[in-house]
Amino acid sequence: MREMSRKVKSVLKQQKIKMILSYIGDTSEKKCLDIGSGSGIISLILRENGGDWASAETEGEGMDSIRKAVGENVYKIDGQSTPFGERSFDIVVIVDFLEHIDTDREFVVELYRIMKYGGILIINVPHLRRCAPIPALRNLIGLTDEKHGHVRPGYTLTMLKNLLGKEFEIVRHSVYVKFFSELIETVINFAGKGEKREEVTEKGLTFRLYSIIYPFLCLISKLDYLFFFTRGARLIVEARKC
């Protein structure tokens, strides 16, 4: 956790990485793929977990950042197709990608093609919550879904079950990032609005703010335990290819 703290100053991203690692377990001797890792930090940490990893992202800053972080085995994809062969992967991890594409159902069919039978699919997405206060605040201060390239605000568990259809069976799920952690992330994002990829470059205002007040942020995030009854801002599921 200390090594992660050095690389990742975002409380929300630390929680995300911790959840993903707890879901994928041991990846040694497995053929794995991560999709949509954005800044490249998650791709790097997943590769340090062991196994034979490839990364995939749509063309643009995300792909450039991942290449800068991991160096090789980074591939271009779109919302419907990938360059991989049939039954190539034991594990696929999708990190905040499905909410960016209109063709999420077509992409699930493609995932089914490239995964081995019994393979593990981990999906991390924004958790769609009606009338939640922080999403309303984000819209009010200009941190809208449209600004972040989202074509939908997120998914419920039922929506993901319907999306995965008969190709995959969800075996467990969790929601995480409670009120205070989500509020912290919103304030920091608003302060550094307009910057991108600061987690990789470590030069942006957002990263510097995180570095200065990081211990304080961690302390505040502990207050989430007082809001255990609230619905988390992120949803993660583990599904298996049928």
C-alpha cells in the first residue's frame, strides 16, 4: 500500500486499484488484458501483480499515456472490435471504459470471442444512483458526464446483468467509494479542471494538490465508515464466461 501511495495520490484511484487487485487474485501464469486504464498507472500496477499482460485503449491521450507507463503490448481498439485472436485471455479487466462507448453490447460480444471458456471478466464502472447529492454537485460545477466523454452516467447491477446477457454470469459484485471520498475527488477535480494525465506526468496542479494534502485526504476518507449505509459511487463485478 505504501508503494501504491507513492505512485497514486488519488484516494478514489487507490480504492479502485485495491478493489481490482482483490477481485483478480493471483494472475501469475495467466494471459491477461486490461482495457481503458487511461493514465497507465493501473496498467503498470496490474503488470506488477504477475502474469502476461496486454493493454488496450482507444486512440488518443489514453493510449499514449499507457505506452509511456508500460512500454509495450499496448493495442488500439474501438467500441466494437479488438485485434486479438479467439480465446486469447484468461482474465480481462475493464476499467471505466463501457460508459464511454455507445456500442457496449457489441463490445461484450467481442469480449466473449477473445476470452477463454471459464475466463474471468472484471468490470469497473460508475454506479448509477438516482438523486445522489455528489453527482448533482458535479453537474452544477461543470464536471458533467459529457465533459468526461461519458455517453451514459453509469450502470446499476441489473443493467450490467442485462448487458452481459447469456455470455457471462456475474458471480460477485461490490460498490465502493462512499460520500467523503467522492466529495474529496470532486473538489480536487474541480480545482484542477482542464488538466489530464497528471497521475503519469506528476507535473499537473491536480497531482501537486494531492501530494501536499494527501495525509489529510486519507484521514477524511476514513469518515466513509460512518456512511456505510450509503450507495457507493463505483460498481465492480466479477463475471465468468459461460
